[in-house]
Amino acid sequence: MVPLLRIIATLTAAFFAGGGLFVSMVLYPAIMMDTASALVQFGRTYKKAAPWQGSNAIICLVAAVIVSALTGDAGVGVRGAGRDAPRRPA
């Protein structure tokens, strides 16, 4: 279960980052070409994107916190589930 939760947390974090990167690099410059229609277009885009971005962030957070609770590694909740913490010798 932990490996699946790690994959879910990593993928949702990637989708969240990809959505933000798309808006910053592609959508925003395209919208700003015409300032008059930019406000209308941005409003419609925001209404569509906000639920996707919010759900990705929440799913990532929940998955990372569950992995942190199951593994006892508090760092997973902070840094995400993408990499394993260094193991301490017993």
C-alpha cells in the first residue's frame, strides 16, 4: 500500500506542478496579448483550473501524510513521497 500511495503522491504533485507551469509559460502570455479579452478568458480558465489544481494538491497532501504515518518518516509529509529517506543503521 505504501508504494502505491507514494506513486499517487508523486503523480498528483507532478500534475499540480505541470498545471502551474502550463499557465505560467503558455496560457498567461497568450491571454495577455489582448488585454480587453484577457479578463474574460482568465476568469473562465480559472473556474476550470481551480478544482483540478485544488484536488491535486489535496490528494498529494493526504497521500504523503498517510505514507508518513505508515512509515514513521515525518519527512515524507514535508518533502513528498518521491524519494526514500536514508536508513539509519540498527
